[in-house]
Amino acid sequence: SRLSQSDFSGENLRNFEQFAINSEVCSFKEDNTVPVGWKIGHGKGIFIILSPTKERYTSRLEALKNLIKCGASGQQIWSIRSYLHYEGWMENGNLPQGWLYRVMDSGELFFLSPGAEQFGSMEEVQQLIEEDEYYSGFNKDNLRNLYKAESVTVESSMINCDYNNQIEGTVAEFDEEVGTVEDLDEECIDKLISLEETLVEDELECLK
């Protein structure tokens, strides 16, 4: 019978995935999105990062996690960490020193600790900070400020995307009916203006 993913333990599945990555035949090139000495390559639909010691990873974050796990030097760790912005990880003054965050396509915020631990909610980060004396001087309101600011940005972006889709659909509909966009009648133009006004109102609501 065929094996399914459920037949493998987490560790065995990771080993199998690593075996598949190591078995990929591809050429590697130096690239300015990884540190000096590191290289990137592309297998069959797989993005691969090659370390100076010939180890392969599917992301910079995975490379960082392994370096920390193996007790690599601080210089090696911070070298690859400084390139995480190519995977969407960003610094922010509202986060404790050494922390990063990333906005997912869904609009959710993910956080990354200095030890490369990932957290999927602000509550998890807040709890860790409250329990660790190292962060005793950190203002918890900063996390809320970051969350609020990013929520407004994401919501505004989603409104713009929805608006653009409506505009494209409206223009396509009118284009099919009247021939060209230039031939839109007064009723069509009024509808487009109404969509524009709705966008402005929604964006103002987000900023309140």
C-alpha cells in the first residue's frame, strides 16, 4: 500500500524532506540576497540555499535555526539573520531589541525572537515578555501600537485591492456593453465615481 504523510513521525518527515533537498541536482550561484560565501539554486520547484559548509536549506530562516541549534558563532548567526528581510521579516521600534515581525498574506502578524522562535500571536509574545525578567523595562503598549498600525495598513491594502477588482469588473462589464471605456455614458461614469467615494470613506474609517 502507498504511504501517506501521516505514516511518518515529525522527525522522519523532516529527514525525508532534507533527503529530497540534498538529492536535488542544480547549480548554485552567489547572490546578493545571502551572505558572502552562501549561494542559491533552484531545483524542481524548490528554492535551495547552500551554506559555505555545503549544507542545504529551503529558507534563510531554516538556516538561521540550524546555526543556532548547532552553536554557531555569533558572527555566523547574525550574518544570515541580517538577510531575513528578503523573506519579509522586519525590525520595528515597538518590538524588543533583536525581535522581528512579518505580515502574512492573510494579514496575520508573526513574530520572531532573537533565538529564532516563531510566535503566531501578539498574546504569545506578550506572555513571554511578561515572564522574562530580561524584558522588565519593556513597555507592553508598544506591541499594541505595532499591531494597530499594521492592522490599519493591511485593512487599507485589502480595501484598495477590493476596490481595484471592482473597478476592473465594472470597466470590463461596461466595455463589453458599450464597446470601449471611452464610450462610457453618464450612468457608467457615476458608478465609477461612487466606487471611488466608497474607497475614500472606507480608508478614513480605517484611520479612525
